[in-house]
Amino acid sequence: MADDGDSVALYPDERIRNTIRLGESHYSEFKSALDGKEGNKKPRSVKGICKDIAETLVSFANADGGDLLIGVEDDGTITGIPHSENDINTMINAVTTHLIKDSRLPLGRSPKITIDGKVLLFFSVNKGADKIYQLSDGRCLKRNDKQNIPVSFDVINFERKEANSREYDRCFIDGAQVSDLDIDLVQSLADNYLSGLSVARYLQQLNIAEYTTSGIRLRKAALLLFSKDIQKWHPRCQVRILKVKGTELLGGKDYNVEKDEPLRGNIFELLISSWERLSLYLSYKTEREDSKFVPKYIYPEGACRESLINAIAHRDYSIQSGIEIYIFDDRMEIKSPGALLSTIKIEELKELKGAHESRNSLIASVLAKNKIMRELGEGLKNIFDIINTSELKKPELSSDNQSFTITLYHKSVFTEKELHWLKLFENFKLTPRQKRIIVLGMDGRKISPNDIYRAIYTDREEIYSEEMSLLRKYGVLKGISNRAAVIIAKGKNTNRKDVKRFNVIPPESVPKLTIYPAEQGLYIGNLSNAVTESDLRNLFDEFGNIIDIYLPQKPDKKGPMGFGFICFENSESVKNAIEKMNGHELRGKIMQLGNMKHDLSINLNSKL
């Protein structure tokens, strides 16, 4: 049976054990009180421990709050604090002695506690929504994921302008009881979180409730997330979906809203009901693929769902209005109440720099812990990545004094001219990112590495390298060497990545390639120079129909490179060949067989 509001409190030792089991995170950190190699541990210096305490608690207080455990190793092992009582008191007092004068952190209970016969210090600090905390040397720190990052006082001061909206979900509500919540829903989430955890303890563990002598006190976050009757606590906790005929919203006698559907409920209910309703509007088109007509959604489901979750999680609940989703003929606008936080620049979001801060820190934390939303700015990156893969026009982000809007389009990212240009390269089976690179080089334009990074919406070098290496292999991208680019950059006093060093080669100038899917390709390594295509065909013919065999030659035409490829008609042949022939001897050498990692492109001209 689910627990109710009369349950006993979550005791400190229980909370500590639960925190240790869940490990370090954006909201928790462990610090050892020992130093030295294993088997020869000694007490750490009190000065070092005090420094850790002050820096971590200031970081938590300037971010979203959190828990610090002293006497626990990074792996969760409880080793305790072997110091004297005076030293421990010095550590406890670090919360004042190591902070700027007259600072007072929003701490919880007394930190000293004994578990399994070992003394620990457990500091729990709330988010300081209306005050900025500094160390005694004037430095400001802020928690970012699992790190304590230096930030300026002015930056944090700028952030506090949204104190009211940030603090909204943390406020306690007089008169609210656990019985006002959907107990079955909360219990099911508690069971998934940690088996055996009661409703009341789960709410306390998430910091959306607090036990007092008069019973459980609920924060607004608990009611927004789990309330049975959301209208009682927030009349505009809703998502309103409006289907508009045309591309602009008209008023008066020309009012062109065909459907207007308001959906109400707590956050968990809204996540389900609003997505079920919205998904009906993701109308699809029918395209022909491999002689079949295949239905495809005009708007990618993943991007729409991520946008909806983003709006519900990060909207300003202190504003008494709801989320509005306008579905026009050419686009979808998801508008959530509340301007973009002042700490986040719209340009940073558009450039996918991972800018992140939770307006509703408790709501975001609960949704993240239940695997519903992504942490630390990954949601927008995912939206842009899905849209990019779908080859649709880039989403637009906008913010005014009242709302933040994400606009999704179902129009192709490419113009008619660009589509005709890409048609010339269709035999290369280009990835969505490669298509964007090819379009950059239209009309003989030279392109730089930074042009390419921006076009494929990434700053990750491994993604850049993978796409570029394949284009080079296909022969459709040529450019000067990296060394030459460095020399040019020095001469122009510019960044090497801004040097226009690549050209896209028109298909008629590229040697004809035959490209086979990776799953049909068999890689054969450690081949004797005496091995011929006939040898391989005779040896592997029993595993299935062989479409092609390729033995690469050295550039100087002085012999084979010692490896080759076989393309079979199906992937099952590849699997069987690897199982039976890997390690087989051919002309005095032991062959090494494996699967292809990329599609196999064979230059037919090189075989003539």
C-alpha cells in the first residue's frame, strides 16, 4: 500500500545511504578525508578539506543546490573522518570562515553524523535564489554537471533577475497534503527510483517535500508534477494546441483557427496527453522507396516530442498562462510562457553551445531522474540533430519579454537549385551531413573547415573527420594540406580553420565508383602478395553469390597492399564466411576477416 502524509521522516542516515547509492552528480559530491596510497592512508590536511567544503557548497548554492559528503570516497566507500574533534569543528566552521564576511549559506541540518561507526560530515545546501555566494578571497564558483566552475559576480548577479520565476517551484504550499497527489503515480516512480522507497520518503529524497512535526510539507514542484486536481493549484498548467488554416493567424471575421484543444493536468499527465494529441497533427506524406510507397511524418517525431518536453519543463510557472502550440500549413510554433533566462543568450542556443540553466530546478531534476528529459542543454542539440538528419529547414528560436518559442518547419533545407546539384551526386549515397558540405561547394565556391562545422551543426572533431574522410575517399572533395593551411593562416593572421581550402569536384570529374552497403562487405587482411581475385573467388564462392572483389594496389603500382574486400549479395554470407574462414591459411599467410565499418566504395577505373 502507498504511504501517506503521516509516515515517519526520511532520517539523515537513510538519505545519506540513498545519496551514496546514486553516486556523484550535478547535485551531489563526495570528498575523502584521507590521503596517500592504498594501505598507507593518512588524514588529509584540515586546510585542504575546509577549502573543498567552502568551494563545493558555494558552487551548489550559486547553482541548483546539492549535497556534500566528507568521509566518503569517489566510489561511495565510507571511510570516515579520523581527525580530532577540534579539527572536525574547524571543518564545520569552514562554511563561515572560508566565505566572504557576513555570508550565510542556506544550509540544512547539523552536518556531523555517524554511520557504521564512522564519523561523516553531511552538508545539504539549497539554491540561493536571491543572494550570490563568494569565497573569502572574493571568488565565485558555480556547479556545472560534476564540476565547480569559476564565474564572475556580475554573471551570477545578472542571473538573479529571474529570482521569482526560478524560486516558484521551490516554495512550500500551506494546506497541501500528500493525499492531494496522485499516490499511485508517485509510488510507481518511487519503485523505479529505488525499490522499497515509500511515497513520503521519495518526495523527500527528491527535495520536493519536507518532514516536520506537523507532517509532510509539499513544495509547488510536487503539486505541479503529481497533483490529482491541478486546477486547484495552477489553473493554467496546460498545453493548448491550435490548428491554423494558412500561414498566419488572423483575427475578427477572418479568424482562421480550425481546431482549438486545451489539455490540462499535472506535468506527468500533460507529457502524455499533449503528446498523444500533438502526434495526430504530425501528418505524413507518402514517398516511394524501393518500389514501395512508405508513409513519412512531415515533422520528425523525436524533434517535436523533445520540443514539447522542453516547453513543459522550462516554462515560467509563475506566469498564469499556458503553453500554446500553433500548427500552421508551413510550420509549427511551440510557445512557452516566460522569456529566455537572462543568463542564456539566444545566439548561444542557436550555435548549440550547450548553454543551460534550469528555471525550474526541482521539476527538471525530477524529470531527468525519471529519464524523461535530457540534462545540461542536450535537448536542443538533439532537436537540431534530428532536424539535420531529416534534411529539413533549421529550427528557429526566439524570445521576447513574455515567451520563448521554437519554430519547426517541414520544408526541405535545400533550395530547388541545390537539390538539382545534389542529384548529380546521388550515386555516392551521401549522408545528410555530407549533402550540406557538398552544397557549400556549389558554383566553385571554396570552403573552410569552420564553414563545414557550421553547416553540419556540430563542434565535434570526430564527426567532422568521419564525414570529410568519406568525401575524400569518394573523390568529390579536394583541398590543400593542413600544413599549407597553417602557413596561409599565419600569413593572413587568421584561424587555420577559417582558411578556404576545399573544393567540391563535379561528379563528371570523379572516377566512377560502385558503392556497396557495409553489411554486405567482407574485409580480408594479412593477404599474401601472391593472392589473386581468382583465389578469393574460389575460396569464398561457397558462402554465397559474390558481386565484386577488390584488391587495392599501392599508389606506385608496385604491388598489392596486403588486404582486400569481397562484396556478397547478402549480409548472411559475410557472417558465415567470417565464422568459418577467419584464421584460414591462404598462400602461406593466415587471413584476418572482419565486417566493414563503412559502405564499400570501389573505384572501377583502378580495376581496369
